[in-house]
Amino acid sequence: MLLNRLVDDCYKHWTPSAAKLYRIANTGIERSAEGAIVTDHRGTHFIDCACSYGIFLVGHQNPQVKYASQRQLNRMAWQPEGLTHNSQHQLSETLKRLAPGEWGDVRYTMTGAEAIEQTLRYALKRQLPRKRIVVMRNAYHGKTLTTMAILGQQYQSNQHGLNRVMVDFIPYGDFAALEHAITDQVAAVYIEPILGGAHLTLPEAGYNTRIRELCSAHGCLMIADEIQTAFGRCGKWFAVDYDNVVPDIMVLSKGLTGGYAAIAAVMYSRALIDRQPLDPLEDQVCGQGGLPYACETALAAIRAIEEGQLIEKSQAASTQLCQGLQLLAEAYPQIISDAPAIGLMTGLRLKGAVWENLISMELSKRGVHSGHSLNEKASAPVLRFYPPLTISTAQISQVLKALEESLEAVASKPRWMLKLMTPIIRNLYRIPYAMTPRSADQ
């Protein structure tokens, strides 16, 4: 059977712990999707509140995006390296129009990690003799060998033996740590305006503004990683819009095409480019991006958001989901610490990874996909609910009902089951499983 074969492959080549959980949960294979609904190989329907960690903003099989992407495929999907095309120019102008501030150039890569690497190359080259980089703890900026040097999840990057002596990690949201770390020796400060991943955290008012002020005062580059937050995920086009902050560089990906094509964009402010122009060869160094197919798809996704007023229309679903999660957090304080939420970037901060995985499995039984941490180690992980902007309030009601039932089921489980699950869950975070030595505290 295909399912057994896939789980066997997971056991052999990825992590045995995940394979065990898939068997316990009797996980299905996703076969098709439409709107906010995913259907597995058995014909079971799920409301997609994972959206591959926020990618499917405009819903699965969005007709507007589907038509535009297929039309471009019929014309030309790829162009010779070094050439630009009209759809790339249109996308660049569209992004400049949407983003706050004045922008001088947009460069494209295939993935967010490549885009972050491009910004690192730019910052370290243009900011000499400055070599220090400031990053927030628990931040996620990619997992290529270079970007892992600024990965806030240090337990993962340490196993690769990277030299991190020029990277300063500071607690997210700590104003005093900011003022101590950002000095005249710093080349750039990387910030997720809203900390994503398994540590979903909303900063205090004025936090991003203070970063902007300190970067300006000390000549550092403020680099905003909006890969997960942009295009309406957080309730506005960009998370920096909440503080009216304009970064020097902004990195975009994930929801840019609604999940139809691989693309990432790096936006450089006009003032920065006027002062420190880009090297024409930097695109080639970091991989070719911005291909006709991807650009046309991105333009269609943006049109779907704008013309359909998806950000505005999603406010009702957002309010309903946020309030519902907060009420459930208050009802189960033994399991849930709090319910961080902004726009349709929401979750439950749980008191341990065992709770997260048990709730996720119970939700799956009730027809809801949620975004669990899996390869992010967190003592209090956030089980995420990142549905499409197109989700209806009726579907949100179904999600909240399923979540309430799941919490009831999990809260009633015997202590021996929690103890049995603990070592399985603990091993989930040792990736790659066969290569990572067991540490002393495991």
C-alpha cells in the first residue's frame, strides 16, 4: 500500500519518530485541494489551517491564479539567464507600489533562504569594515549553510560547525538588549516584524520602530524578513505597516504566488541603492529567480487579493478565530499558556511539545489540518492556525468546534499516555535523526 510505503520511507530516510506518529494518527495522503479544503486519498476532507505554514493565502485552486499560471505556461515558463521580461518588470513595480516607502530595486531568487543569503552578501560587502550581524533568538531565516549562521534556532546550526562569532543573538522583544547590541560595528539587523515559526510572538508596540531608530542612528541596515507575514497574512499587506516602519531591505516569499510557484523577492530601498548600488552579478551568485511563470503567478495572486478585497474580508474570520482561540486558552490553562494572534496568523502556545502533537492528531481525526512545529525545538511550541484569507466564518466555526472537542479529548488522556509519548516527541527534534548525536540533556 502506498501509505505504508511512504511511512516506511519516512522511517528510513527522515525520522523514525515522525513515522511512528504518522502510524498512530493513521495519517492520510493529501490528494487534492480546493479553497480551504484538502482531500486525502481516502476521500476525507480537511479544513486547511496549516497552508504549508502560510503559503496558500488565496486558497487552493484559486481560479484567477490558476488561469494566469496556465496561460503563461502555454507561452513561456522560462527565459534565458540574464534576460528580463515584462512580467518581472510589472511585478517589481507592483511590489514597489504596495510596500511602504520608496524602493530602488527588486531582485529575485527561487527561495526565501537564497534571498536571505543575497542580503547577507550585500550587507557584508557594502558595510565594510563592519562585520557584525544582529539576529533575534528563535528567528527563522532559512537553512542553507550560509543562512544557518543567522538561524535563531542555534541547536540546529551548531551541528554544522559554523563560525558564528560575528553574529549576536538577542532576545526577541527585549528593548534593552537591542540598545546594547546595535552599535557602530554592526552591518545589519535582521528582524521578523512578527516572530513566526513555533515561537509565534507579537512584539510590544514600538519595538520595530525602535529597531529602525537604532539602525538609522548607527548606520546599520534594517533587514525585514516578511517571508511569512506579508500579503495579508498578518491582517495588513506587510507587518511593518503596523508601526509605519520602512526597512532598508525587505525579503518576501511564501504567499507571494499563493503557493503556485517558487519565488522570492528582495526589495532594496531607493536611498540605499542610490548610496550603495547592487552588483549586476549578485543574482547569478544566488540563483536565478523571477522567471516568467513565477512572476505572472505572483501578479495574479496579488490581483486576487486586491480585487477580491481578501485582506479586508478576512477580518471577520480573523476576529472570530482570535476570540475563539483566546476563550479555549482560558478554558484549558493546564495545557495552553496563551493564544498569540494577529490577522490570520494565529496559534495556541502549549505547555510542551507532547500537547502540541496530541492536539494536532485529534484535530486531524476531526477534519482540521494545523501547523505543528515538527522540526523546531521549543519548550512551549505554538500550534499554528494559518488558514487561507478566503476561509469562511462557517469554516472557522467548524475549526473551533473541532479544536474544543480535541482539547477535551486530550485533557482526559491518562498520564501514562503522556509519558509514553514524551520520548517519541523528543526524538522528533533530532533532525537528521541518524546524524545528530544524543546530547547530554537527552
